[in-house]
Amino acid sequence: MTATRCRFTLFLAALLASATMLAQQPLPAPLQGGPPSEVPLALQVLRWSMLDSNVNALAFRSMDTLFTTRTVARSNPVWNLRSNDHALDFTYRWRGQDHPAADVLDRTYTNALLVMKDGRIVSEIYHCRVSTSTSIRPCAPWL
């Protein structure tokens, strides 16, 4: 190997190593200085930010990969909830302005909303590409 090629190879290796270090995310401040964890750093950072609006829809669909989970068998037959579905036809006041009830889904990045009254489902709404077949069970065990 020529000296020029050897220097170039060393330069590329150093560049790659520094780029890797720059790409590494630091732990959030509250997690720094704690005991070492076997959980990969990227997973720790995602767990810390899973409720952030820019990733929560994805995080809620992936709880079984973010955390160790297991299936727990039910002890009794499934209780079928009766439904008397109605539109959310009311408004609410927030920061001095009236808003249709459905606006709260966008404002709070809500993926699914179940409203019950007197043991019946009054409204069942899915948002952000969530449906009755979407797996978000750890957050919403009724789905």
C-alpha cells in the first residue's frame, strides 16, 4: 500500500469515527449519571420521548418493541360493551375560543378516543391512521 493511499485510508477511518460520534444521541439530562443500562441508547432516547407529538403515533403502535411485554390470559369471558354511538356535537372553550369537540383530537395528538356513559359506548373515534384493527393494546387494552 502506498503512503498516500495509507494516509487516505487513515483519514477516511478518522472521518467515519468522528461522524459516528457526532451522530450518537446523548441521553436526556435526567438519565445521565444513572446506573448503566443494558438497553441500547437509541431505545432509551425513544422511550424518553415517546409521548412527543412528532413520534407518539408511531410509538403507541410499537409499545411491544419498545418494552418487554408478555401476554396475560383473561380470567373471565369477554364483556361486550353496548354501543349507542353519537357524534361529538358540542363545543368546548380553550384559550378563550370555542372549538368543536373533534378538534381536541388534532390539538392533543390523540389516536383513539372512547367516550362511555352509563356503561355504554357513546362515541368511538379513531384518528392518525388508527382503527379497530390497529395494535395499540398496551396503551388501550379494550382495542
